[in-house]
Amino acid sequence: MKDFTRRRFGQTVAAAAALAGSSIPGFAFGQTGAAGSEADHDSGRKFPDGFLWGCATAAYQIEGGAKEGGRGPSVWDVFSHTPGKTHNGDTGDVADDSYHLYKEDVRLLKNLGVQTYRMSISWPRIFPEGKGQPNPAGLDYYNRVVDELLANNIAPFVTLFHWDLPAALPGGWQSRSTSLAFSDYAAYIARQLSDRVKHFMTTNEIACFTDLAYRDGSFAPGLKLPLKDVYQIRHHGILAHGLGVQAIRANAKGPVQVGLAENAQVFVPVMETEEHIRAAQRATRVMNAPFLTALMEGKYIDEYLHSIGSDEPRVEAGDFAAIASPLDFVGDNVYICNYVSAAGTPTGFEIEPWPSSYPRMYSRWITISPECAYWAIRNVCDLWHPKAMFITENGTPSADVLTADGRVADLDRVMYLRNHIANVHRAAVEGYPIKGYFLWSLMDNFEWDDGYSTRCGIHYVDYKTLKRYPKLSAEWYRELIKRNEVV
Ligand code: NOJ
């Protein structure tokens, strides 16, 4: 209660200070007929100085070059080549061919004016067998990408594992030794890249490469195992993260910032009153128990242990010390949320069902609820007080149509992004330590089981020619970055 009051007070002061301190660059208004110039117009939507803007991608989704430079197969190569697993049988064999076109992709980033780029490294490009002998040609590719980014003043934020697990690792995430292999891989990358890369993320969305891959079977390797096995696999996932943090810190050549990119479930209070706000916080803690909560609290909380009963995973001595390794930042991929109310249930909250009329984006899973970006930050910060947070992904598919003159007017994507970023702004001016935002994605790419049927990029990719075209959303994002302000 006291904390709550202090925080609100701090937020008010911070918001006032941020607004008072905002200075707007002196562009003249265009042909809008608006009175005055932008110099004397304070939109109140300026971000703090030094806020980092970026775009995000992942190796398997953009690189292609699946068999080049000594790369070994990942579980996604095997899965996507198995009939019936992805839309239309699409694979990442070629994807956006960023393996060859990376310089062009850096030019796209440069043109947007981003300060940062979130990319991932393909583990089987570095260790074709998952462990053992590293592949120098694989590392060379990332050396070239990192150098090209730095030459253009773009800071790489590197994710070590964005789902492309080396297929050669026996049992995949069912085996504890995969967590240990991940730690060796993380150590190697830290030794090789930390002279130039200063921000590392261990894993991306642990629930996706555990639950979706081994419980639901919709992601590689496509298994539907009993829940007891799934709980063990989740444990290996969070253990890999923890061992990875330790390995990066122990092997980095200089100071680096280490975090991860989670997709913590977001809960928005049905109304902003204290009881519902507290319910949203409780829901955040309980519903993320196997993942972010375990990392932040160094244990499986009672609610989780109670729900899994005798299927509890085997936890070895020292596991939680690694899992709870202090982080420099928490990254969260934010797309969707649930609304919650306070309730007299044992957990103290109730998740509201979606009315069938609730609006959605051009997606089977993305509802229109932009305030999730604010609550994603606030719930995590109020619960666990991380040193810093980043939105490591946010974006949406839309039914993009490339016109004959090379334009894509993706108004719905701009609407989605603008509203989410306005909510990130709210968190920033209230004093939450949100330091940057990565838009998913720089360009259309291989959207996992949806293949190429779903386009999430702000650059349109013509998959026949591999030519990239900036969409309206790219022009919009460029303007926002230039002004450091919601536009
Ligand atoms: C989250 C994942 O990290 C990314 O790989 C995926 O493409 C986006 N969500 C959009 O679904």
C-alpha cells in the first residue's frame, strides 16, 4: 500500500518533469493550415532522451542460407520439411536471404534511423552438431553482420536462442544436457563477440520453445508429450537461460548487459482502481510462474507447485541460483493481453473471457488492446523491480498489398503500433525504467508454422525477387524515431 502511494507520487513528479523538459524540434507544419509551428507545440508524447529505438528479427526467420557456410540443421529445418507442419509446406531455406543480403538490411535500418537492432544467432551455424567443434565460417557471418551494423552506428542486441535448436542434440530440450550445451555455446559467443556486442539476450519466449514445441506440437520438434515431461522441459529452458547468463558474464571481454526476451503473459485491470490493479499484478505473478516468475524469484511459487502436484520437475542443487542470476534488463515481447478483475477466488483474480465481438487485428491471436504495452511494463516493474526493461518485440500482421507503384498503405499496422507506443510512453513518463523498444519486424519473414502467409514487417518482401519495399509503417516509424515522439 505504502509502495503503491510512493510509486504514484513518483510517477506524477516524473511525468511533470518529463513534460516540462520536452523540447520539440522546430519543423514547420506542412500544408495542414494548423496555426503556429511545431517548435511551440508540445504534444506531450516525447520520449526521454536516450530512449533506444530498434527493429527485431530472428535468424531462422530471415537468413536462409540453410545449407551454406557449414551450418547444421536445426529442429525447424526438420519440422518445416515434414509434410503438413507449416502453412503450404513453407521452410526457412531461403527466407529473406539475409545471409547474402545483410548489407542491404543494414541499409534499411540505417534509413529508419534506429539506434539498435535485435538479431539472433543461429546456434547450428556456430555449432553444427550443437556442441563440440565450432564452425569458423558460421562465426564469420556474424562478425560481418556485427561489423556492418557498427560501421553504421547501430548497436546490435544479440539473442542467442530464437528457437533454431541444433537437430543433432539428442532429445532436444527433453535432455538436461541441452541446457549445458547452451551454456557452452553462450560462453563461446561471449568470447567471440563481446568486444563489439554489448547487449545479449539468452533465450526468446521460453513458453514457445517448450510448451508449443513439446506439449501442443505446433512448433518444432512438434511433439505432444505428457505434462510431466513438459514441466521438466520448461525447467531445462529456464536453466539454459540461467546458465547462459553466467556463461556470458564469465566469458565477456568487457562490461556487457545481459537479459532475455520473454513473452510474459500480460494482464490489464478491467478498470484502473487499486483492487483490480492488484489483481492484475497477482495474475502476472501466478500465470508466469514457470517462466519469468521463477527467474525473478529464484523458485517455483506455491501456486505453481500446487497446480502440477506430483508431476513436479527434477531440480538439481544450484539450479535456482543459476536461474535467478541477476539481470541487467528484462526484455518482454508484447503483442496481447488478458483483462482481469479482482475476485474472491483463492488466487484473488479472475481472467475475463473475450466477447465474440471483441476486435482483432488481421491475425487469429492478436486482439486490439494497446494498453497491454503499459501494463506489461508496469506489472513486471511493480512486482520485481528490474533495473531496466525493453520491449523486445511488438508488431502485428496486416493484409499488405503492394501496389503497382511499390507502396503498401498498412494503416492498420500504423494504428496498432501508434497505440502501443503511446502506452510505452505512458510508462516512460511515469518513471518506469523502460529504456527501449524493438519493432517486430524489420521486414516480412518466415512466420513459423504460418510460413510466409503472415506478414509482420515494416518492409514488404517480394519473395520471388527478394526485393524489400518500405511500407507506410516504415515511413511512420522513421518519423517517430527522428522526433523521439509518438507521431
Ligand atoms: C514472437 C516471436 O519471437 C517471433 O519469432 C514471431 O515472429 C513474432 N512473435 C510474431 O508472431
